[in-house]
Amino acid sequence: MRRRTVTAGNLEEILQVTAPTQTPEQAAVPPAAAAPAPREDHGLRTEFEFELPRGYVDEAGTVHRHGSMRLATARDELRPQIDLRVKENPAYLSVVLLSQVITRLGTITDVHAGIVERMYATDVAFLQDFYRRVNSEGHTRAAVTCPHCEGGFEVDLSGGRLGNRDVRPPRLREEIAYIAYHFHWQRDEILDLTHGERQEWVSEIARINTRVNEGG
């Protein structure tokens, strides 16, 4: 039997020659992929939907109102501290921070600081409050109190017709609570009213209350 010397140069050649041959059927079968490990659901909500009061208008004139925001990490809150724009103007911190945690705005998936800069002040104020709620309180609900009877109820700021308007100035929330309490209308019905119509109904309710209290 003839011996063959194995060197580093011909090792690969010997392995190829001595490897068992495959039949065409075996060669046609791809190797089985490893099954992915099952993902564990811990029930932690990390992303929240929202709807802006006014909406971001892009360069083409399209209005984007619906979006989503994820929970912030420690890195998200530390990164703006070293941003040169924040060092020059500390008020810019919220712009950088919001651009990091907004994952979608309408059809826009790359939300950067330039987009947040061009948002209306009302929308930025909404997002700042929304950020505080989801990261500090873990939910998007807000307590609303009727100024007349001091009765309270909760509204959801995360989206829908109620969400995009109940974060406006306190006066609007007072009007909604006032009309809802006395007329028992659905909140969406009240939100469909114009400002002038809401004012008329508030005045009418006040007149009715005055007549009732005076026994008229």
C-alpha cells in the first residue's frame, strides 16, 4: 500500500477526493434551516400611536397627522446632551429627543430633527406632553374634570378624533366636559362641532342652568 504525504498545500485536495459523493437527489435538497427561537411576549408596550392636532406639512403639501412614538432609552436622553446644536441652544434638546423616538409620521419613516423643526408649535407641544406621559406614566390617558360639576373622566390622547384635540388649551377641554356632562352627547359628536357652535351650546347650557336655579 502506497503512503501519501499530507502537507498544508494538498490537504484541501485530499479532503475533496475522499469526501462521500452525493446523489443528484441529495444535492437538490437544501440544508434544513435552524428553527428560530420563539419570541417571548412580556406584555410590555413599547410603541404608542398618536394623531397630531394640526399635522406636519411636507414639501409636496401633504399633511401627515398619524404617527407612532416608541419608549425612550437612556441613550436617547443622553445623546442630545452632546449634540452641538443643543449646546448652542438648549431649547433644541426637545427637537433632537423627539426626532429619535418618533418612529413614523404618516408615510414618513425617517423622522429627523429637520422635520420636527418644521412642525407647528401646537404639534410640538402635543408631542412633548405625549412623550412625558408614555415615558413617565406608561400610558396615554389623561384625566379631565368638568368645571361645572367637578366630575371627572378619562380621555385617551393616543389617537382618534378625541386624542388629537383634547390636548389643546384647557378651555377646549372645559367646553367638551361641560357639554358632555349636561347633554350626554358622545365626545366625538362634540369634537365635530366648530368653535362657534361649541360656544353657542355652552352659552345655552349656562342660560338653562340659570333659569333652573332661579326657578324659572
